[in-house]
Amino acid sequence: MVEIENLSFAYKTRQALRGVSFQVGRGEIFGVLGPNGSGKSTLFKILSTLFSLPRQNGRVRINGLDLLQSESEIRKKIGIVFQSPSLDPKLTVRENLVHQGHLYGLSGAGLNSKIKELLVRFSLEDRSGEIVQKLSGGLKRRVEIVKGLLHQPVLLILDEPSTGLDPGTRLDLWKHLNALQAKDGVTILVTTHLMEEAEHCHRLVILSQGRVVALGSPESLKQKVGGDILLVKTQEEEDIARKIEQKFGLNTVRMNGLLQIEHKKGPGLMTQLIEAFPGKIQEITFRRPTLEDVFIHHTGHQFWKEN
């Protein structure tokens, strides 16, 4: 559905994307995960045709169409859900949807039928006559998705869809997105900085400073980290980190006052570290890898410390 080959993009002297390449399969839920400044917002704007591409190298194809040559045709095939609200707060839910349908040349019985079908699908039929500004954040987000689906796109692109939503509402939103993909086969591409949101994706690409640092399913990416994650608390961080590297040949990453170590056999290494540094380790724990550990593994720094 989406093919990106060696894509680069710059704002004057600032390079936002640096040779990005990946593919999104048809009917897939695909995530673009990265901290602020990683390039994901620029990528969203390019894929949603909000940016023309004079300052770029590479190639982008959506549903078999080249973005540079077929921008108008691509716009007919994609649905967009922006991070910032794009609903008119003074109109009702239905009025918003009717005006959106008119923008795509829809009208009459066909438009009314499609609006009714989607309102039922997203459990919004009893909200049709309500003024949008009175709706909760979760309901507004569902209306935004219905708005993006009116013209029956083959690709739905969502920018930070869960931002500002509470955990329960996020789960509800993803229930609807999973049902949409499973029932209709719509390809869904999500940009996000939320680890728990990325976990819902079939596959994802992780961006750092405009580059692809990892690509695969959430589980496969975590399995490649190297086993367990050990967190060591000590008052002699620099000295202990140096000695761990010398004695065990292991790299350490400092994060939040702890030394983080990757190792295939966490419990065994835990015992060895306690014996090697008696009285110098205040606390030591181990856990399974997370997506943030994947980011640290590939970049050497924490997700929120992206420069």
C-alpha cells in the first residue's frame, strides 16, 4: 500500500528525514514511532499530501501511484485524521459529516446512507444531533475517524490519534480501529510517540533524528534486544560502569540514576554483579525488554532525550 524509498526532506538547512525506506502492506496496521523531532510529523505531512516535495530525494508510492505524479488521485484514496481537531465545534456531528461528504462530491441518499452506516459502526448514532463542542475527547476522535472514512479510502492515516485521551478511551479507540481493519481490510498508518499505542500495530518503524533505526513487529523488535534488562543502582555509577565493561565485556547505559544492561540471562548476571561488587550495589532488578529498550539499544540514549 505504501512504498517509501530513500526519502529525504529538509527545511532550509535542517534535515528532517534522512534516507527513510520502508513498506506498508495492504490491510496492515502500521506504526511510525518516534520522539518529538524524529521526523514522524514531516513524514505524516508528506504522506497526507500536505507538503509538496521540492526539497526531497527519494520516492513515495501510495496504492501504486507515485506521489509526485499523482497527488490528486492519491488524495481520493486516503483518509486523514489530524492530531489537532478538524471538526467545526459549532455544528452538529451530522452537519460536520455532511459538509465533509460534499468536499468529496458525495450527496443525497448515498451520503446519508454512508453517514448512518459509519455512525452505527462507531457507536455514534445517538450523538448525530449533538453540537461537537459538547462531546468528550474520545467521542470527538471517533467523529474525526468517521469523517476520514466517508469517501471509503483504502488507506487511513492518523497523526497521534490517542494524544490527550485517557487510557480507557485509548483502548476504546483501538477497539474500533482493529475492527475497521479486520472487517473492511483498510490499511491503517499511525504516527505516535506513545509506546503503548505502538504495541497495537502489526509492524512499526522507529525513527530517530530523521533515520530509521528499527523495523518489524513489536515482539520481534523486543526479542532482538538481547534477553533481559538489568537495572543497577549504585552511588559509584561511573566507576562501576567502567568495571562492568572491563570484567564482563558489557555496555551500560545511564538512565534516571541507574545503569541499564542488556543480557540473555538476567538472573545469573545479577548474582555475578552482586558478588563482583560487594557493598557497592544498592539495588538491582531485571525485566523483559520494552519498545523503549529497543530505542535505547539502537540509539544509545533514552526516548525522551532525543536531541
